[in-house]
Amino acid sequence: MTQKELHNQRLVREAQAAVLRMHTRRHFIKESAMGLGALAIGSLLGGCMGKSGNNVTSGVEFDPARPLLPKAPPFAGRAKSVIYLHMAGAPSQLELFDYKPELMKMDGQDCPPSLLAGKQFAFITGVPKMLGPQAKFSQHGQSGAWISEHLPHFSTLADEVCFLKAVKTDQFNHAPAQLLMHTGSARLGRPSMGSWVTYGLGTENQNLPGYVVLTSGGNFPDAGKSVWGSGFLPSVYQGVQCRSEGDPVLFINNPDGMSRDLRKASIDAINEANQQEYTTYQDPEILSRISQYEMAFRMQITAPEVMNINDEPAYIHEMYGTKPGKATFANNALLARKLVEKGVRYVQLFDWGWDAHGDNESNSLNIGIINKYRSIDKAMTALLLDLKQRGLLEETLVVWGGEFGRTPMMENRNGLQNPFKGRDHHTEAFTIWMAGGGVKKGFSYGETDEIGYYATSGSVEAFDIQATILDRLGFDHETFTYPFQGRPFRLTDVGGRVINEILA
């Protein structure tokens, strides 16, 4: 036996011995104090919780020992899983989906003062120029949807998609707007939508996380990992970030000298200590910790296989435009299909680099951002086609969008016209599309005015989108709650309505 193996075995024996040393006099005093406190808190919160700590108001049977077991929603949902494609930085609806020929006629004219009065912008000062669409548009499919030349592949699926043309938000900075879209609050601390979904439904594959996050574009979204955090929900429901290059999860492989049997023995020792802690304090978070250790052990076998796209046939790689071994949006789109196929409940893709301010060539609408359009067009089209041909699209809700929209006027700073064409942040109107999962096909809901500045009909907000996603999964967003700080919280806070107009 090597020195490394002897060292690892000694660590396991020490962990096992630590369990026996837990009941010291000092630990007994600590236990007594915490035990009395737990009894007092339990009596105060008894009205919010059921006999087993279940959330009575939500109807969700929460078993802290097996938190990810698959659960049936309160009513029959059309979707079983969600793939959310978020373009971090906010793509311009005026170059993709919201065709405005009148805006082209105003190109280069001074912006009317009425569009600036009382509004908040990130970088507009002085009197900016109006900026016409930086793309040609044409109608596609029987629905006649207007889609720009930048999305030639996606335009072939116009009759599979439901467009929301008049989405608005009250947040004009990236991080708060991303938090609002994904957690229902512009402030830190709330659970993400994926956490709510896995809390309510569990997962159909106990060897994989219920909620997986994949990133591309070279950076995290501005709000950081908080947009896939579990907030006040048990931590087992937070998103698990996986990688599309290298090991899918850091440290998923055992170190040299650590056999699988030895790894299992070490986890058993750790969980024995955790189980004694739970017996003492009755904190369900400890059971979540045990579950996470066990999940990590099972993932060592399952995750590398599922997260490997190399064994996909050549026609699939061609369809998506994948580059195995790279952290690309195309790779992540293919992984998203593989994950929902294996029973993962919620897959979140974040693609960074959509902040089209026009600071330089890399993020100008007529040069740099065109490369972003190309980087997603083929892959997101392939994702929908792939799901459809496998019979998965009807039970998978696919959502695409950013955190806000882009202004119809050109950005300028310090009263000077920007040398590159870019648009500022816009909260009044932007486009999100959905497909599958029980939403209408080839349908467009909501309209904006002739320059794409204000919504004229069908205005919806983040809470409405969240309520609709939960509805497709079988939840009433108003009764799907979790007790925290003495009151029931929900994803949609005190707002939101299901957008019944788009439901199939």
C-alpha cells in the first residue's frame, strides 16, 4: 500500500473517531442551550409548518432527508422541465424581433425631448440621435412573424415560437434586473426560479442535480451566482454550476490514492457526524447537507457521462455547431437537451456579452454584436428541433430573453455622439420568446409603438412571466409559498398574473 493510500485511510479513521468525541462536557452544554432555543422557536413557528416541517400553505411535501425525490405538482402541468436561455447584458429587440420601419425614417434625427423627460438611462446625456434598425427584417412562417436577417436559422421555426413583444421592467441596471427576472426581487437573498421549481417538483434523476447552470461568453452574469442561489430555501435547491469544458464539476474525480470504496467510507463517516448533529438540533439544513454529500458521490459516476458531448453523432454536432472541449453557447445548448432528457428539472444557460453600448467594435450593433447573433442562432434553433424530434418539446418549456431592452435612440456620453452604434438600457419594452411546454405556437402577444419605445398592448412584467412558467409546471404562483421570517414568501412576491393569452 502506498504512502498516499495510507494517509487517506488515516484521514477516514480520524473522521470516524471524531464522531465518538462529539459528546464532551462542553458540547453537552452547547447542545442543551441550542436544544431549548430550538424548542422555543419551533413553538413560535408551529402555525406555519406541518408536523414534519412541511410547508402547509404551498401543498409541497418536503422531506428534508430526501429533498430531491420527484413530487407531483398540485395540478396537472403541461411541462415537466424548463430550459431558460438568458442573454446576459440584454439583446436589442429592435435588431431581432420588433420590426419598426418608422424608426428607420427617423434615423439620425434628434431625439424628441418627450422621450427623455423623467426617464433614467445608464449612459444617455444631452440630446441623442435616433437610431434606425441595424438589420433587415422579413416575415416568416404562416404566422408571418417579423424576424431579422441576423437569425436565418431561427426564422425557420417562426411557427413553433410564442413571442412576448411588450415585456417591461422597473430595473435599468444589469444586476438588479437579472435578479428581478430570476428571483422575483431586485435585491439579494431571494431563491431563484430554478430553486423554487426543484423545491416544488424534485427531480426525476436522483444521480443528477435537479437544477443545473451552464455559462458561456467568458464571464458570469452581472448579478453573479446569486441568480441561481437558493436564498432562504434549503441549500440543496441551489443551482449546480457545471462546465462544458474539462471536468463537468470541479473535484469530481477522486485524488490519487483515493479509491471509490475509500471515498464512500469517508462520506459515511462525515454523514454519521451530520446525522448526530441533526438528532441534536433538528435542523433540516443538516439533512440537506447529508443529501448533498450522497448526491456528489453518485454524480461521480453519472455526471461525466451525461456532460460528455463527444459521443454525440456527427449530424448533431453539425446541427448545433458545437466545438467539444470549449465553453460555448452551442455546447451548452446541446448539454441542456441531454440534461432534460436524463430527468433534470431546470437547466439555466447564461450567455454573457450582450451589452450593446457601442463602446468599441466588440459591442457595436453593426460589428461586434452580429457575432453574438451568429453564435446563438444555429444552436438555439437546433435545441428546439432536437427536443421536438425526440418528443421532448411538448413537456419542456424553453424560454429566451434578457433582463431589459434597448432604446430606439443612439447612446451618447457627456453630450458627445458615440463613434460606434450602440443603444442604452431600456425598461419600457423588450421581447422574450417561449416554445413548447403548453404555450401557443406561431403566436405573438403584445405590441409596442411605432418606434418600439412604449408598450401599446399586452404589457407584461417579470412576475407575469414567472407566474406563467410556474403555471405550465402545475403550480398556482399565489399559493406556492415557503415560510420565512414569520410569513409565507412566494416567487412572485405580491404581484404577477398568468398570461393566459399565450397558453395552448
